[in-house]
Amino acid sequence: MRPHPRSLTAIFAALAVGVALPSVAFAYPGVSLARHAHVQISQARTTALAARPGRIVAEELERESGGSGLRYSFDIRSGRVVYEVGVDANTGAVLENSREGAHPD
């Protein structure tokens, strides 16, 4: 018995989504800049959480003044407060560790 063409379409669609999702799950704003960074985001996460223990609620890689000009920026929730921790993407140094303001960037 041959499967119905619509069944095959559904199977292939499910497989395509299953293959695509893992790559999306690891994407973050600024991932295209990662090729310029000497520090991997996993290392920067570890550094940021050592500087400000909590739970990372947002992360990005951005060009910003200070340090080497390329930094990972993490929003870390500690209790009820959110802090922004910036880690230089080339040296791994903590550039910022401050309470997020009322109007985060």
C-alpha cells in the first residue's frame, strides 16, 4: 500500500521543521558578527554569570564603543532585578555590570 501524497508532504514538512529548529535555537541577535570574536558566546556567558549570578533572559553580540568595540551583552535576572553585563568579545573582560534602566537599549 502506497502512502497518500498528502501524508508524504506532512512527513517531509515535519522533518524540515525538525532539522531547521536546532539551528534557530542557537541563534542570537548579532550572530553574524561572531566570526570577528575571539571569545565564544558560551565562554562569555560563563564570564557574565560569574560577574552577576542569575538567569540570562536576553543576549546579543553588538558593536559598541568601549573595549575592543565588539561585545556580548547579557540581560541577567537576579531576583526581581535585571542587570546588563557586557563582555568584550575579543578579550573576555567584563566591560559593564549594572542595573538595567527603565528604558533598556
